[in-house]
Amino acid sequence: MAPLQVIGAGFGRTGTDSLREALDILGYNTHHMICFFENENLDFKSFEEALRNSEAIDWDKSYDGFDAAVDWPTCTFYKELIVKYPDAKVLLTVRTPESWYASVCKTIAPMSQRCKEIKSERSKEVLDMAIKVALGGILADEEKMKDEKLVQKLFTDHIEEVKRHVPSDRLLVMELGEGWGRLCQFLGKEVPKVPYPHNNATASFQDRVSKYYE
């Protein structure tokens, strides 16, 4: 189904799972980090390889079956992807750095720091890839994650970099929980007759990942 029509440049914990469902409602098939855990046939190793040599990656193969992609690892490689897919539109999901940091510290950081406790070997390998492509491994470093200013700066620097790098006519900056309006207008879609999804709150994330541990 590649090439990608929609590329999500926003970090995880900015409403990317809700955006994934929203895009699916609009008719896309959307790639998200959670897909690796739900579908054992999905390629995850190419994204780790892309950290070493992104030019060697067959992105069509990596995103085979998808025409939209959000969350990590996609947001790490948005620069390469907007070149590969010049007609794709880019969504940058944002929230305050303080609320994002608080969410990360209650969800993906603890999960990353407990990587060795995961039962499934494949899930452990997927999480190891995720740790490497998301914030350069900091998520798994408990001491570095305590440096609130450092971690928040990574977040805000990424947002500003995306705004500078992506042409304005290809970019929509979406606030957390914003809803259908501007998204549908940007993508040229009718507003669905269902509420905009609100998925993966902290409690539901913690419940979802608990099954991966002993």
C-alpha cells in the first residue's frame, strides 16, 4: 500500500495512538509503534538499521501495507520520509513540554527501563529497537530521564526543527486532543460522524503493557 500519504512527525505521547485510530477512520491504514507488538510479521529491524545507514533502507518495504504512519520510529526518520514521499502530508502533534515529560515518565520510560523483564524475545527486540530510535536511548537511562530540562529540550527542539524543515504547505501542527476539524480540512476528508478518538491515556497504557512482563 506504500507510498505513504501521511507522515507523523510528532513524538510518542502526543496523542499519536488517537491519531492512528483517527486516520484509520478516515480510510488510511496507519503504522504506529504498537503495530510491531500486535503483528509479528511486521519488519522492525530495518528501522534500527536506518539509524546506521538510512540510505540503504527500502522504505516501501518497511511500510508495506500502510499508507500513513505516526509515532516512533516514523518521527525519527521524517526527514528521509518526506523526501522519499514528496506528496505526503506531515502531521506534527504537540503538547506542552511539561505534560509530555510527565506522561513519558509514567509510561514509555518505565517500560523501556524494564526491557529485560519482557517475556517474549521478539517483543524484547522490538522494544530494544524502540529505545534506540526514540530519543537516542535516553528512555532506558533512569538517571538521564530525571533531568527534566534536558528531556523537555529534546522535545521542544524536535518540534522547532520539524517546523523549520517541513514546507508550511505540507505541515499541520496539531494540539493534543484538538479533534477532527483542521485535520480533515488539511487531508481533504469529510468530518466523520463519530467522536475523535481519545486513546492510550496513562492508565490504559500501563494496563496494555503489563501483559508483556512476568
